[in-house]
Amino acid sequence: MARKAGVYPDTRANKKGLDMLTAKRSPRLSWLVTACSAAIVVVLALPACSKKEEAPAADAMMASTALEGSLDIVAWPGYIERGETDKAYDWVSAFEAETGCKVNVKIAGTSDEMVSLMTSGGPQPSPPGDASWPPPGNAPYDLVTASGDASIRLIRGGTVMPVDVTRIPSFSSVDERLQKAAWHYVDGKHYGVPYQWGPNVLMYNTDVFKSPPTSWSVVFEPQKLPDGKPNKGRVQAYDGPIYIADAALYLKTKNPDLGIKDPYELNEAQYSAVLTLLRGQHPLIQRYWHDANVQVQDFQNEGIVASGSWPFQANTLLMNKAKVAITVPAEGATGWADTTMLATGARHPNCAYKWMEWSISPKVQGDVAAWFGSNPVVPKACEGNALLGLEGCKTNGIENFDKIAFWRTPEAKCASHAEGCVPYARWVTDYAGVMGGK
């Protein structure tokens, strides 16, 4: 799955860039510079030349550290909250007050949408021989909270750039298992700062399922549910190509003869079996969802009783007193470990670095985990957070880290098969066909 959309408004506003400082040359300075160039009045001119050479360096230093007053972030819904939904959940307002960086958020519902947004409005292809292209500071957004099925694409495409972790003093507090995770640490470089992680859970209606379903088969294969009614038209599937990995993980246990070792590394035979499963699932599906809030409404009003989901939807439904619960079935679960990544040519890089540091403070980490139902990347956040509570991290599954098959972009070159694996481009095309009933 790719995650987290919603009715959250597009709060991206007109941004206030930092006015460029311009040095106005006085007539006296112009005279001195001219005198330097002509080698006239040597005793006076040399000191003046020295001062003239130092000024740009000082100006450049000021420009490189000055906060730009604005910050544009592409994020999953529920990831950047300013108290508009619940006043207790606000980790934006204090940041803005402390830094003067106005945070503008663009909500994205899938990883593919995130990649599209981060590459939108970019420069035209490089003119032949022009090594300076593209010019700096023209990225449409500064930061993106990318999942593993987007991060590698953003790195390979040059859309995001390495970050200097020395500018992020709290980076060492991040869980060591995530500091150099393969989906953001590439070729010895950090392409971002971990943000949150969690599983893709099976959400179910507790009136229908008196006990938690033990298998993902309730959404993948036709059957009668515990209430005696068929599952056809009462279950959902995610509409992102990465959902192929969920089906592969299910088949890894159900059909071990396929030899699936990694749901993101499938050879042709394994991939064909997974597509067959998904095509058989198609008649059961009421909706291929990507909007988290639409799924919430479907569970409340459209008779949906089981679906792959995120803790965010479950938390929202429980707040509305809906009869739902979540579980991770015996086959395990895919999951996401999201990274805050810095755009190449970010227009507000200094505000972006301030946010990356802010985002991994224990307070922010705990608040996000409490709101979203995710797990913090900073273990210290599990302690003493009023919103998360004493057992919050345990409830959110922090002990399940090693059981999750975290999202990654499928690539042709893979460790599982010498002959290679089916790349993501094929996943995109074929899953579109599956959703279309082909």
C-alpha cells in the first residue's frame, strides 16, 4: 500500500521568501575600487581592496544561515498537525513561533502522488553542455515524508539530496536500526531523517468478527465470514501498486513452494502467481481505496467489514465509537518507515533543517505516534509523553519491528534471484490492469 490521504485541506499558501540583501556601492567606494584597478594611490587603495574582497564572504555566510520564513512540506495526512482537528495535537505552532518559519503542508495520499508532487514544476531537461542546470532553489516543495516505496525513486531521480546530519544535533537519538536503513541511506550518504514507522494492519468490524481474523485470506479469497454472509462486496484493497507486496507476503506462507523470500523481490513465476491471486480478489472488492477518510466513511456507512488499513483510520473510527479493531494476521504484514527528505534545490533549506531537527525531538515524536497510531523513531519518545501514555508504544506495536516487511521500491537487480526481479514499472502497469478487471 501507499499511505495516508484524507480530507485535510491543502494548506500550502503563498510563500514569503527571504528578500535578497543588495549591497549599494557608495560613490566613495566606487572611487576606491576604480583606484585599485588602476593601481593609483597605492597606500590608500590596498586597504580598501582588502575590505571589498571580504564583504561578499560575510554576506554569503549570512545568507547561508538565515531562516527563510517559510517551509513547504509534502506529507501523509495526520503527520503535520497544528491543532485544527484536536487542540491537544499541535507540533507546528511552537515550531513556527520559535523559528519564524511558516509551515505549509500539501497532503498526499499515495507514494506515487508524493513522487509526482516532488517532481512537479521542475526545470526542463538540461540543455546540452550546461553543467549548471538546473538552477538552485526551484524545487516545488522543500521536504517530503517519503515511504520506502518512494524514497529510492526520489534518490535515483536526483529529486532529493543528501542531508548533513551534523546540522541535525539529535540525529544520534534515532533508533540505530533506522539510522542507516536501506531505503534512505544510499552509497554512504544519508538522504533524510527517519520520522515514524508502523505496520499495514488488517482492520475489521468487531460485530462480524467476534475474535480477530488470523489470516489475510478474509480479504484475498472468497469465503463466508463469521456472520454467515460472503465477503464479496464487503472488503477493500489498496489502490497502490505496492499492494502487490501484501499479496506476495500472503502467498509466501500459503504457498511455500513458490519460494518467495522477499515480497519486494519476485521473479517471473512468483510475480505471475501473485497477479493471479489479485485478479481473483477483484470481484470481492467494494473499493480500491487510497483516501484514508473515505475508507473511514466506508466502514461507517457502506458495510465494509475488513480491509488492509493504517492505524490512523482505526484511531479515527474509534474516536467516533465505531466497532472496529486491528490485527496483524499470522502471515505477517508489510509496513512503512517514513523519512523526511530534503528536495534538491529546496527554496527554504535552513527552515527545512530546523524542521528535521524539531521533528525528532521526543515530544514531537511521541505526539505524532499518539495521533497516528504509529511508532516513534526515537525510543526516548516512548517515555513520559502525556498523549501517548505509558503503554502507547507497546499498543502501537513497537515490539513488532522485526516482523514487518518494510516498503521498498522493487528493482530489477535484486539479491533473491540471480536472473533478476520484476521492477516497479511493471508493478505499476500490471496493478492498474488488476484494478481495471484485466
